[in-house]
Amino acid sequence: MTRNSDLELIALTKRYGETVAVDSIAHRFKAGVYACMLGPSGCGKSSTLRMIAGHETVSDGSIVLGRRDVSHLPPAKRGTAMMFQNYALFPHLTVQDNVAFSLRMAGIDKPERHKRADEMLELVELTALAQRKPDQLSGGQKQRVALARALITRPQVLLLDEPLSALDPFLRIRMRAELKRLQRELGISFIHVTHGQDEALALADEIIVMNNAKIEQAGPVREVFNTPKTAFVARFMGGHNVLNLPQGHIALRSDEMIVTAPSAGRIDGRVVGVEYQGTHVALTAEVAGGQEVTALMPDADYLKTPKDPGEVIGLHWDDRVAHPVSA
Amino acid sequence: MTKQITAWIQAAPMALVLLAFLVAPIVMIVIVSFWGATEYSIYPAFQFDNYQFLFGSPVTYTVFFNTLKYALITWALTLGIGFTVAYFLAFEVRSLKWQIALFLICTIPFWTSNIIRMISWIPFLGRNGLANSTLISWGVIDAPLEWLLFSDFSVILAFVHLYTLFMVVPIFNSMMRIDGSLIEAAKDGGATAWQTLCHVIIPLCKPGIMIGTIFVTTLVMGDFITVRFMSGSQRANVGRLISNDISLLQYPSASATAVVLLVTVLIVIGLLLRLVDIRKEL
């Protein structure tokens, strides 16, 4: 049973001529979830989002939102709204008119649509700038306008296409906190496409990792991070070493690696890099077969037994932290 | 200080060219417009005879009205056609290769001279021309249409034919700069194709429309040869008034008409610029 306003993708496929951009993917987004679609560029995550939004035709399969097949409906009839990567604000309209645009298209009269636009602007704390034009706004302000414009249609699902990529790192962290706050307040689903795994970890309840037009792994954020199913997911999520051992590939969180004296651990390695990261030190060692392993240790621990490049060390880990992954 | 001098030197060549070939002739025309003339001579003076005659003659008003009428009708038609062509090129043709190819096709008529393009209408529109004989053979009409050639119709037809591209190019340029995601954003907001056109595309094309408008109105208002050929000398506009005066060596009178025309065109452009601030939009 699909609950109302769950979004389900069924064997969703996108083909551009011979190339398959999205290859028969299936997933259910529960209502009210903050989901991040994560993957390298060209993995099909944006095509998937654009198909859900209705800006890209579906080649095969369907999109079901709240028990309704929306695969072939126009964007505005789907119950979704999209926030574009470069915000796509109308440069000739004021902030207020930008936000009220969809109401104007629906033929709602001026006082009513301005009232509702002002409410939305209050939600994103932009009331003071209602009469400005987009080119008089900063990046963060433009983003909020775009958000208000998308939310005014009261969508069941908000689709965000790399919404933070145009912002500087400091603003990015502030805006992502704001996105999370809004999502919690509104209680609607957010589907957020990004290629930054830190962004996904910080925001998402649920992560969908895509690669080569397929979903590599999907699940709650901690599950995806802690128990990656494939070497690709482990590498892409970061913070993991993927080791090819005789018994198969295993993923090991680099902060669970224990540095020991040579021959005292499970494998030996030669230190090739020491990187100070503030609270931690990242020690990179080359082990048998030329594989590189990173051990992330608290800086206090490192300072007790400092290592130099070229030195041989042992590396140990507990069985519980080793996750077999498929190559 | 030295920076300023460099800037002046850099601007000097263009300034000198404009001064010598634009400002000086216009000043000359203004001066001559106050001169006097007899049947066989012109003499330097400062008198308002030419202007008095110009504003006292009912012909002047008819001819100016005609000129504005041609400009307005031509503008409306070139805008309609130009916008449609530009829209097709910018939004319906997806690949850049085809856009460039089709755009070049639009410019092909310009490989021949204005006059030849104009004259080639004559055998087509004439009394026993292609258009009339085809219509008669189809049974649409019984007798040849007289208004096809040497009429306002043929004058405006030629103007539209000659100047539509001047509308297409700036509008196409404006349209190409519209971010595709704006169209999607409009769609996302529930806009129909027509609403997108009215609320997004046309407002964003305003600078292009305005530049095209200035091109077409100035070209049509300054023209004399098209009106002469296509109307078989049966219609007049201000350009013809001036050219007639010149052929009669009535330079002072021609200058006065030219000054009035220049002022009229400047007023029209001034009004247009009040509607859209081009500098801001470029």
C-alpha cells in the first residue's frame, strides 16, 4: 500500500538515442522524507530528478505520486515543484512577483497573490526585499526567493537540483541548515540532488547513491555510510578504505583503523603521507599490492607516536568494522 | 593624468571620423537650410523662408503623415514576422548547427542589392505579372488586381521584405540570451506556452524589439528609392520630397526638409527610448 504522497519510481528509464541515462531504477520515497540523490556527474541523478519534475520525458516505467501515475502530466499538475540549480529567477520581475508567478499563471487576483507571496517571503525571511529585482540580491537571497517560489504552489514533493553548488562554502553550510529547518517545518518530502557527500550526510534522512544510470545503494543515511554494499559506495561516501584481500573486498572506516608496531597488526604498510587536519591526522600507508590505506587518528594519539613518511607500520582493525563489499 | 590623456588619444580617431563625417555635414545642412534660393541660384543668408514655406504647405503634412504611416505599418509587420522567425530559430530549432544554417539562409537575400530585390517584385506583381495570372488561372479573381503594384501595398511589401531581417537579428540575439531554465521555471509554475510567451519571453526580448524598432523606423523614414520604385512615383514620403528638391538644385529647401525629418526621427527614437532603457538592458 502506497501511503498518500509517497513518491514511487517504477522501472524508470531515460534514453537519449542509444545512451541510457537512467536504467530502470525503482525506489520509494516515503512522504515527508529528506532524500539526497548522490553520485558522480553523469550518473543519471539529474535526469531522474528532471523526470520526476516533468521537465524530461519518461522513456519507460512510471512515476507514482500519492497513488496517481504522474509520469505524463505537465510539471505543474504533478504536485511537485522544482528549485533550479542557478535559481532561474525571472530577471524582469520583482522578488514578490517572482514568488507569486505561479499564482498569477493560475489567474489568482493581485491582492490575494501578493498576500500569499508575502507569507512565503516571511517564511524565508525576505520580507524586506520584496520589491527588489533578482540582480540586486546576493546568492543566498536568490536561493531563498527560488525556494519561496517553489513552495508557494504547496507541493507534496520539492525537487532541488544541486541547490547549494553556486554558493560559497560558508553560505552553503548556513543554507543547508535552513533547508533542513524548512523541510522539518513544512513536513513535505525534499528530494535533493547533489554530488557532495558531506552535504548529503548533513541533510538527508535517506541517501540514494547512483552510478552508471543505476541505483548503487539506497537506505537510511547511517546505514549507507556505515555498511556500504559496494566498493563504489564506500569510496564515494568517503571516510572508508576499500581493501582487496584474499577473502574479497572489504570496506573499513578510516577512523576505525588502529596503527600498531610493524608486524603487530593484520597487515604492514609503509607511510607515504601524513596530513594534519586539525582535530585529526590522516596517515596514508601503502600496503601489499600497492593499495593505499588511510588511518584517521585523533591528533593527540598521533603525537604520542609520530610517524614519518617511509616508516613501516602495522595496521589493525576489529572484525566488527570490516564490511565485505562487492567490487 | 597620463591615463586620461591616453584615454583621449584612444578615443580620438573615432571622434575625428564622427566629427568629420557626421557632425560637420549635419551642421552644414542646418546652416544651408537657412539660406535663400532663386530659380537659378542659392545665396548665403539667415532667413526662415524655407521653413515658412515647408510648414505653410499642405503637401508637407500629407507627406509626413504618409512617411509615419509607412513606418508604423512596416514596423508592425516586420515585428510580427521578425518575432515569429526569431522565436522559431531560438526555441524550436534545438541544435546550434541548424540554428546557424537557418540563420544564414535568412541572410541570403542580402547577397543581392536592395534595388535588385525591389525591382524583382515588379514582374511578379505587375498587371500581367505572375501573381495576377496565377490568381486568374485559379479562378480566384476575374480581372487583374490593380492595387498589387504601384500602390501603398507594393511599397509596404518591399519595405517588409527589405527590413524584416533587421528585426529578426536583434530579437534573435535577445532570445538566445534567455536561460532555458527560465522557460522550465515558468512551466513549473504552471504557465501555458502562451503565458510563457507573454510573461517571460516578450518582456525579456524588449531590448531586442526596441533595437529592431529603431533600425526599421529610421530606415523606413529615411528611405526614398523604395517608395519611388514601388509606387511608380505615385506615392511620396519625406525622402522623395528631399530628393526632388535636390534634383532641382533647391539645396536650401532640401536642407530644411532634412532638418525637420531629422528632428522627427529623433523625437520618435526619444519616445521609444523612454519606453525601454536599452542601456540598462544590454
